[in-house]
Amino acid sequence: MVIFLNLLLVLAFLFCIGSVAGWTLELFFRRFISKANPEHKWINPGFCTGPYLPLYGVGLCLLFLIASLENYNIISNPIWNKIALFGAMAICMTIIEYIAGVISLKITKVRLWDYSEEWGNIGGIVCPKFSFYWAVLGALYYFLIHPHILGALSWLSQNLAFSFFVGFFFGVFIIDAAHSAHFVAKLKAFAEENNVIVKYENLKSQIRSFHDKTSQKSYFLFPFRSDKPFSEYMKEFREDFEKRIGKK
């Protein structure tokens, strides 16, 4: 039982680290690479207000668990064993990405990312190119992080301060997620009323551009904050939304 509780605590800590690290990675990706942000502005990439992306948190936990399976030596050849390991990481991360994307599209009518222009994409949610990137990230984790993380996690899991940090993070995260879910409910209502799918990244970029053009203050941690009621703001930009986010 103690070993099981320690494992849960370790996974909770990995979720925290992965969520923050993934948010940082996406921040720079959207700033310098993403086509949905042509003006290359600094835009908060998260679904939540704070600096964390749960998808990456879950992903890091999976990478940790999959990397721990290497000791079983499923394939005798060590090179092919590692290739199979990285392939399993890529497949698992792609499945998580697909599930998250489908849930977002079907339930909230919001497209959090769009791979529609990528070769071999499935519903614009997953594609071979980004599955390959997942494999690369898995390899980087395996060689650069996993060998050093086991000892540190073992020490941290036995300290009360560590438990307090994890509990504090999840407390803030839950409150933030609840607040963000309330806002997404408004986006869903707008999407259903106008028969559209809201592209989250384009919407953030558009609001940021609007603030810049009208000399209004933009908020990095509150990218949807506006001086006007949100319902009025959405109506004013209805035509532009239809052009940029497209019909179903």
C-alpha cells in the first residue's frame, strides 16, 4: 500500500511538471512557429488561465510508466527494444491527443489545435508529423530526464513539503479549470447558435490583434478578457469568426 501511495504521489508530481513544461513548450511554438498566429505575438497557449497544459501532464506520466517497462526487455535486441519503446510512447501520446481533441470538438465545439493542413491527418486532430515529434520527445525524456528523475522522485515522495506542493498545485489547478470551463460553455453556446467550430488559437490571436489595434490593454494570463461583455464582443466579430474558424 505504501509503495502504491508513493507511486501516486510521484505521478501527481510528474503531472505538475509535465503540465508546466508542456505549457512552456507550446508558448514558444505558438510564438515562433504556429501558422495560426501569423503576427507572432506572445499568446497564452493554455485552456486554463495559469501556466499549465493537462495533456502534457498526463503525457509525462505515461512516458514515465512506459520507460519503466524497459527492464522487462520485451525485445532481446537492445536497439530495437528502445525503438519499440519510443514507438509505444508516440502511439500512447497520439491516442491521448486524439481523445482530448475529439472530446473538445464533440462536447464543447472548440478546436484546441488544427492539423487539417498536415499530411495524413485524422480529422485535423492527429497526424504522422506530430506523432513523430511525440516519439522524439519520448526519446529526449528517456535519455535526458528519466535516468536522473528516479532518485529525485524517491526523495521527494518521502517529504511532507513535497506533498504540500503537489496539493497546492492541484488546488489552484482545479479552481482554474472550473473557471475556464464556465467560459468554454459560453463559446459552446456561440458555436451552436452560429453552427461553427471555434478554433481556440485563432480566436486568441484575433482578440490580441483587436486589442493592439484599438490600443486596449491585452492580458497574457487572461487572453479572453475584454472591456465589453463577452456576448457583445462575439456579436461584433461574428462575420470575422465565420471567415476564420469556418463552418462545420
